[in-house]
Amino acid sequence: MPSSPAGQFVSIEVARGLLQKGAAPAEWNLTAERFRLALERSVAHRFINAASHLSAGASSNTLSNTPSHTSPDARAIHSYLDSLHAADFALACACSDGNAAAWDFFMARFRPELYRAGRAIAGESAGRELADSLYAELYGLREVAGQRKPLFDYFLGRSKLTTWLRAILAQRHVDGIRRARRTEPLEEGEAGERAYGAQQALAGNSVMSAAASSPDPERNRFLAILQTVLTAALDALEPRDRLRLAYYYVEGLTLAEIGRLVGEHEATVSRKLERTRREIRKRVEGALRQEKKLSAAQLQLCYEYAREEWPFDLTRALSPGE
């Protein structure tokens, strides 16, 4: 795993302490410096890369005074590092390096869980095949520019490894469903209605009627601001909350289908989706009022412009991560 561009977030002492917390066996050959680089990458993804992605959506003439990113303070970094699943993260790092002892440990501990998750997602025979197909990706048999690219490189320690593996399996299963459906026509209006529903649910329901048709010079600025705070709100969600949103709004799955993929009753999925939507709306409105200093009228304009036309890439914003 490469380090962050800055390389200034995690000291070797902190990395050594977290490595001890993870209790990585000596035979994994995982050094404190190697773990420090992995921690750097995780911190950069959580704070710097996310902020850079947000600012990239802003137009140069609308938010020209906004810095490309804001460095997190020491307390935020410490709190984030303390929340990581150090043992799972250390195992992922060692497996990413191709350490045989780490792989033996991973297979002994996680293969049964992968098979159980595969069966829950795709059924008995197909589930085992789904789980087995993941090992090559995890190890990194695929090469990019002559180098192994293990799937473990995308694990950042923010969730348990079992949760992350289950999400990857579910995503692979959905990818297969999507490939199979590409030649099947959607019911009339289905795609448009689902996309509109996502926009309305995430942008909020307190929206005025359509704005005047004359061009408004503030439109681009307000849409850029709204995109920034909404992407930040989505990035702050727990992985399983993001996964449910992606399944429902991006993949277009039903509540029952999502429930089978994540191991929840469809009523639970519905309840948690609604809770997540409320959380997003609360965070977005709070950021618009407190961070962006928008008045109630300006906040309403943000929603109004988004309701009319907003090229927000929900698929990109909800892409798996961690």
C-alpha cells in the first residue's frame, strides 16, 4: 500500500503502538514502518483524498478561494486511528505483502465466514463458487504495470475484515446480476423514477417549486457547495449504510434483495435506509448553515437548483471503499 502524498500524519511510535495493539505475530514480518505507510494511506483516504475530491467538484470561478484540502488536526487523526480495527488491518497488510504465514492464518480463520456469506448471498453451490473466486483478487494475481494489485490494498481498517469481505462478495454478486441484466429492457420509467427518487431523498424534501427559467449566476456556486457537503456527508457514513444506499439507489435493488445480500430483514433495511437519509439531510443542512454560512433562503435555493438539474454522480460518491 503506498503512503499518502504528505506522509506526515502517523509517527513510527504511533504505528508501533497500533501494531502491538493488533498483536501481529512475528512470522508475518510486518514492520512498524510498513504498517505506518498503511496507516498513512488510511488517514489520507479519510481526510485528505476525500477533501480533494470534494473541492474538485467546485468550479474554478465559483469557489476559487477554497483550498484543495484542509489538513486534519492531531486530535481528529488520533481519534480516527484509535477507531481502526488494528488486528484486521495488520492481517490485511501482511496478506497484501504475500506473507505465507499471514495467508495461512487468513484462510483458516476467514474461509468458513466467506463460505457462509457466499451461501447467504448466492445460494449453496453458487455461493461457494463466489467465495472461491475472490481469493485470486485478494492475493493479487492480476498485475498492473508489472506489479501485483491485491484487493487487500483497498482495505483501510475502518470496518471489521469480515464486514468488508461480505460487502465485496455482495458487490461481486450484484456485478454479475447487472451483467446478466444488461440485455433486459427496464420497465418504462423505472430508471428515471429511481434516479429522481435518489436525488429527492438525499437532497431533502423541503424543496420549493421550480425556479424561474431565466439564468441565475448563483446556480453554479450553490450547486458546487451542495455537492461538496453532500459528498462529505456520504463519505462520513458507516460502510454498511453506504452499501445499502448503493444497492437501493445505484443498483436499483428491492428491499428484499438488499436484505438477502446484507443478512437483514427487509423491514430492517427499510428502517435503516430511512435513518440514513435523515442523517444525511441533518449533516447536509448543518454544514450548509454552519460551515458554508448560508441563510435559510440560500439553503432553499441549493435544494431548488438541485431539484431542477444537478449532475451529481451518485455512483461515484457511493463507490465502495475501505
